[in-house]
Amino acid sequence: MKIDQNKYRVYDWKHFMMIHWMLNPGLVFNELVLGQRIPKVMLEDKTSNKPRFERTLVPCPHCDTLHDGRTWSIQNNTAFKNWFGLYCPSCGGIIPCLSNFTSLLLLAVTFPIWGWFRKALKAQWLAKQPERFRNIDVDIFPDPFANKGWIAYGLMFGVSMFLIIDIVTPLLTDEAITCFHLAIGVPVWIVAGLGWGYFMKLFSGKRGEKL
């Protein structure tokens, strides 16, 4: 698919947001359990002065459709359960997504368990997608980080990172979990989570300069 880079800004694996998704071990839960995925390529419309979350597009490599990024959202009940990729409601294809490196490691280690059922699971998942995307609406869609939304997002992020880094990882590596260790981790991840949530508020709400 040829992309007009005068009109669109391209986000791929080299963008810091994409790198964060690939490297952050705390996002394993989002990817493997919740099925939250990030497409390998996203576009930002540079010709619109709308907030960034309203001018983000996801191209389908199979039919060249430019989907509104809000197609896969909590409001549409499509933000999660995308374990095999993002379903394209235009052609029924699967839009390729980035993979978290820790997720890839866990999948590789456990492949002998789930690998036998992968094709059947993917076929069952794909059969359910048309119904999920039957009534998609992106016109009435509030900024998820507006008002106090960034606080809720930040706290959820901080809690997930605390659980993964300070509890799950030590358990897997036989490292001792002390009260001092937890007492330090709680405030650190709360502050870090709120900082990340506020950054996402600024990033998502930034308006473009209409050409």
C-alpha cells in the first residue's frame, strides 16, 4: 500500500510508542490475556486540526482501507479479544500487529502446550469477528484521557506494572519478596503510572495544524 507521506505521518516499529509496546514486560497481560493489540503501522492525518486520537488511522494491507483508529475501542467493545490481530471489517482480513518481546518468549516456551490447537482457536476466533464489528460507531467517541480519564488509565497502568515487575517476576525467578520491596514499589508505580497517564492525555489530545 502506497502512503502519501505529505498527508499522513507514519508510525511503525521505530516510533517510541511502538518500542514501548514491544519492550515493556508489564504489557504481557494486556496482550496475552486481554487480547489488546497494536497494529504494525498507524497513520496520523496531518491535514486535520482534530485531536490526535480522532485523526489516527489504521491501514489494512489486504484491501487498502484506512480505518479510523477508534474502530478497535472500549466504547465499541472491540479493544480486547484481538489475540490473532486486528480484524478488518471491510475485507475480513487480519491486520498484522506488533508483539511484545516478553509475550513472544512466553509463547515460545509454552508452544508445546497451545501450538497443537492454534489453527482451531484461530478459526473459532475469526468466525466470531463479523458479529463483533457489525455496529461500529466512531462518531460519538469521547477522548478516553480527557477530564479524569488519564488518572484511571495511569493507575491501571501503574498497578499492572507493579504486579508484573514486583510480584510476578520475583515469583518466577525465585527472588524473595519483602515488605520493604513492596513498600517502595507501590508509591513508585503509582507516580510512574500517573505520569504515563498524563503524558498520554497530552499526546492523545494534541491537535494537528490543518493544511
